[in-house]
Amino acid sequence: MTNIFNFFIGIILGAGAILPGVSSGVLCVIMGIYDKLIDSILNLFKNFKKNFLYLFPIGLGGIVGVFLFGNILKALFNTFPAQASFCFIGLILGSIPMLIKKINSKHVFRLRYLLFTLISFILGISFVFLENKLNTTTAVTNFSYLFLIFSGFLMSIGVVFPGVSNTLILMCLGVYSTYLDGIASMNFSILIPIGIGLVLGCICFLIIVKYLLKHFYMQTYYSIIGFTLGSILVLYTPIAFDLTGMVSIILLILCFRLANKFG
């Protein structure tokens, strides 16, 4: 049952990886696997069988999510933008109390840690405004393999660090449309070099995150909370007090309760 559960978690991570503004790191935090995922990847060869059996269903689900359910999730956001957005907002808000309880159970809380939350929250909002300013409609296909590897390397920042959108990074580099076209057409001449850079970048930045969690656990996690809260803005869709608005609010409450229960 655990492997099946991890497989579905991977599907959600993979599907969310192609949505503009959605941070894969935030989804890992919501699912409660962020710490364990980092440990399993960095200590893969210390206990290969155990870590591989944990990572394999998540990785397989991620591949399925990108190619199979990514477009479905994107269609839901296009067809029911308010309802889908409020579902994600409810999941994010519902995960925060669980996250705070978890980190405070390991270390003593200090009021100054909230400063890290405030700073990262402001940075998270800034990323959202930057993303909204970028044009994602123009596709360029003549990137070199080296540049695609470099793009994948930088994209890993959004995969590893919660609240930093990997799609935002690709938009800044002008590669986002090419990335989507590569997924839609299964163009491996695009996907393989991006994937190589992504793997290399994830290893590098996971080592950094591991160090931060070891030496600055509270500061790092309160920064994660700030980035996570900042990512809500990119999901928010204005609503009116009509049927759509009421359904969206109900879904937000249900997803909030679900995230609390899941946590």
C-alpha cells in the first residue's frame, strides 16, 4: 500500500511540475515528504535497497504525472480556474499548521524566526509578480544542448526550494514554451538535456538544503513557510458571491480539512 500511495504522490508532483507558478518543493511539503525525500536521494547508496524502493514509485509516478495527467490538471485550471485554485490554496493553508507543529516539536521556537518567514514571503510574492510580467506564449526551438542542460540545472532550484516556481525560472530563460512543446510531442532532443541538467542541479541544491536543515533547521523551515504562503498569490483567482464562488469556498474548506487530516 505504501508504494501505491507514493506512486500517486509522484503523479501529483509530476502533474504540478508543468503548471505555471506551482512549486514542486511546496507540493513535497504539503505531502509531508520533503525531509524524507532529501535524505533518501542524498543517502541513496548508503542504504540502496531501502531508499530505492522509496524513491522508485515516486519517480515513476512523477513521469506518469508529467506525460499523462499534467494536461488534465492544466485543463481543470483552464475550465474551472476558481475551483481548482481554491482547492490548492486549501491544501497549502491546511499543511501549514502541521508543518509548524512538526518543526516546533524538534526545536525551541524563537520570535526572531518569524523574520525569516516575512522575508521569504515578500520574496515569494515578488517571484509571482515577476512571473506575471513574463510572456510565455512565444516558443523558441533553436536552443543549444548546452543551454538546455543549463536551463534544467537552474530549473532544479524550483524543484528543490519550496515556493520558488521552476516554471518561473524557465520563463526567465525563455525556455518554458519549448519545455511544454517537448513534453507534448515527447521530443527527447529537448527533454534529455533538460533532464540531465535537472538531475545535476537537484543533487547540488539538495546538498545545500541538507546543510541548511542540519545547521539552521528552524530558520530554513520558517523560510519555507514564508515561500509557501507567498505561492498562494499565484493560485488566487478572484471570485464573486455566486454559485462558482460558493463552490470554490466550500472546496477550500474541504481541502483545508483534508490537508489537516492527512498531516
